[in-house]
Amino acid sequence: MKMKKKLLFIGGSLNQTTMMHEISRHFGDCDCFFSAFYATGTIDFLVRKGMLDFTILGGRFRELTENYFKANNLATDYQGKRNRYDLVFTCQDLIIPKNITKSKIVLVQEGMTEPESFFYHLVRMLPLPRWLASTSATGLSNRYDLFFVASEGYRDLFISKGVDPSKIRVTGIPNFDNAIQFMENDFQHSNYVLAATSDRRETLNFENRRKFIEKTLRIAAGRQVIFKLHPNENWDRATREISRFAPNALVFKNENINPLIANCEVLVTIHSSVVYIGMALGKQVYSNFSMDQLIKLTPIQNNGTSSAAIARISRQLLLDEPVESIIHCVKSTNDEHTSYRAARLGLPLS
């Protein structure tokens, strides 16, 4: 009897975890196991001591991921200790656990990457751990077999950083490849300015929240403002700040942000992947990235078929076959959506 192939899907943030689950649905003939994001060695020691609870290795991130596994009845194998895996999927290569290095590894872009900071350039010059540069160093491990990315713009960006072009496949990415679906929703508000907050302070980065709130109010110019709080930030502190500086604003915490983006007129962010949902829906967006950058980097819209494309190409690794060198991505065929987005962004329709 032929043994089933064993696959490990490593989650992290809830966005990463749901991406992994979506891809796994296309491997019904394999034994699929799931793990929260983890590390080995010294970093694992720090995780067990609770010292890295502000990262995707622990704390609220791990709690949300493990709750998701339970809610969806997924087979789990924390830290991949129970099996020898034929193929491992992950959304992050800033840390590569030692126990998966003998398996074939697939990296899937999780969303927006951080700008190239001082630490990014330091990591490139010195033998320092990639995680110091945060997601700006995504793809630089070169310890994976395939790297699936959101758009041609991101392909060019990763190549410019030194990622091996032969490993990159432009397929689009789950969660960001079918924004039009969020237009059908039952969220009770519409025509407002939406501010998507960040967890930068919780991850030891600087953010002037008062400045962000005041910027949002200026953009709103008297319109209704809604703040959607980041799942990982200190909600009590964030709510107090909004009550002080924007007392007439509405605050939402647990709601799925995508319907809120679909119903807004304007989306305001700092560094957040949700800006791409706004871009794909033709919303007026504000972020710390230029509009030219956002247009180039916005994930392709292919009616939600990214996970199937990722699975199809990755399956060739299981068969020890040469993987497809090129995949032609199909953009959204919804003419009304395409015209609306083009009109809002000032783009040509052809």
C-alpha cells in the first residue's frame, strides 16, 4: 500500500494561518498537519520563557492560531515533531526551524513587506539574523524550493533584493486575490473614512498614534470615521486614545476588516497589507507607501484561485518533477470592478 505524503503547514498570524489552511484544501490525498509558528534552539528557549509573546512565535498570535486549528478540526503537530515531512509550507523565512531543513520547503508571501530600514541594510552587510530586519528581509534565506508571490511588482522587488528569480512564481496569494467578494456584506455602515490601526508599538516599533488619529480626522473633513483596531494591539489603550482625540469616531475590534473596507470611501493605514484590499476595490487610500508603489505591488485579482495554483505547482515537488517555470496569472474578469478600480486610480482601462 502506497504511503500518503505528509505535509506540514506552519501558521503564524491569523492571516498566515488562514492562507496555509486554504492551500491545504487542495491536498486531500495527503496527510496534512498544522503548527503555530515556531523556532528551535535559543529562540525556542526564549519563547518557552514567554519573552517573545509580542511576536508570531507566542502570545496572542499563537493563541488565535491554535484556536483556529481547533475550530476547524485541523490535525496539529506543534513544532513538526511527530512526523518526517515530505513538504513544508510557511509564510515566513526570517526563521527556518532546523527540523524542516531536510524537507522540501515552500514559502508563500504573507502580504505587505516592511520598507528597507537601517536594520535591513545592517543584516545585508553583516552576519546578523534576518528577523532583525522584519519582513523587509522576506525571501533572503534562500532555504526554500519555491517562493510564491502576490504580483509581478513584488517579483521585481524581491529580485532586486537578491532573491533567486528561478524560485519565484507569481500566482497571487490567498486572502488578497478576490477582493470583489467583500462587496457583498451586511456591515451596517457605509460611506465613511476607515482607519486601520497597527500593532507597531506591541512589536517594539515606534508609532505616534495621536498623529495618526489627527491625520485621519483631517482626511475625513467632517465625515464619519471608523477605527478598526489591529487584533494584536492593546485594545484598551487604543480605545482610550481614540476617545480622547476622536470622540465621535466609531471603534470596532473583533469584526472582519474586509467588509469594512468594502463599504468605506477612504482607507487610512500606516504599513498594513489591508491597504491592498482597498487598492483592489478602487478605494482612495492613504499609507506610508507612494501610490506608484502600491499600484505596482497590489496583489493580482484572480477570483480566488491563488491557492489552487500554489498547490498545483508545489505538488510537482512531491513528484520530484521539474516545477513550472512560468505561470500566467489570470486577472479579474469582472469588467465592472476593473473599470471602477481604474477610474478611482486614474488608470487606463486597456
